[in-house]
Amino acid sequence: MSILVAWVGNADLRAAASEPDAGKGPLLGAVQAMPFEVVHVLSDHPAEKTKTYASWLRDQGRVSVVEHQTKLTSPTDHKDIYREATSVLSEIRRQSPSAAITLHLSPGTPATASIWLLLAKTKSPARLIESSREAGVREVGGDLALLPGAGHRVRRAAHGHCGFHVQPRCRTTTDVDITTTDQSAGLVGGRI
């Protein structure tokens, strides 16, 4: 089974509302470009907007759509995004352990995309795609060498760190260190 997982972004909602110049949105573009049997959509938008969008995507994409209504403090809160994304991915893996999962980076915010990238390369291996009007839908390359000339290190550990936030009293399973030796890239080291 081939499953697409993505956040519902504003561009997707504008497409479903047939706003001028909205195009079809990243999610429908991916569904039309690649064969997916099921699409799981995560959304922090009001429930009615999410339901309307899911119905539109079902009709336009001729695909099964599963809605996951989430609650984020803000669309850029990495801790909340991580919590919701890992919960949905765990549920999908329990229900469909052999499914081929693809995470769509384009819908949502840069924060949602960064969490998908980190999860796909650490805790929840998955294929990554992105889309744009100019380039269409394409698969995203394999490693975390995000900056030219940079050497990145991703470390998974269980140290009482919560998600990608250091919080001594929190008990989850992943923290991520990204370091680089390229000082001109603007990032010498850090914990997400």
C-alpha cells in the first residue's frame, strides 16, 4: 500500500475554495502525479475547513483521505508539530506495517517540513517529496547534507529530552544534534 502523509497548507485550502490563481495546491498535485492509495492529512485549521478540504481532495484526486485534526500552539511550534506528526506516523505504522510511506514537505510551514525531514531520516524512515508550480512534484534526495560543504551529524538518543526541545523533565525518545564544520554556512552547531 502506498500512503501519502502531509499537513494541509493554506495553498491547499485556497485551491479547494477555487480562489483565483490558487492552482490545484501541493497535495492534489502530488496525488495526481504519483500513485497513492491513501492520503493522511494533518490539519490545525478549523475542523470544518479540514473536512471540506478532505472531501474536495477525495473527489478531485479519486483517493481515500484520512483526516487527523491536530492542536498546535502555533504552526511553527516544533515541539507540537513533532508530537502530532509522530503520533500520526505511529498510528499509520500500526495499521499498515508494510505500507510505503511518503511525506510531503511542501504543504504547511517551514517548521512542519523540517520535522518531516528529521523524522524521515531518523525515527520514521519514509520517502520525501516536494512540489511547486514551476517544478511540479519530485522526490527529495537522500541525506541530511543540507548546506553545501557542511558535515552534519544526526544523533538519536533517549536522554530525557522532549522531541527537538531540551527539557529535562520530559520523557520522550528523540533528540537531534546537527553540527557543521562550515562556519560560512552560518550554523556551527546546535540542538533542535
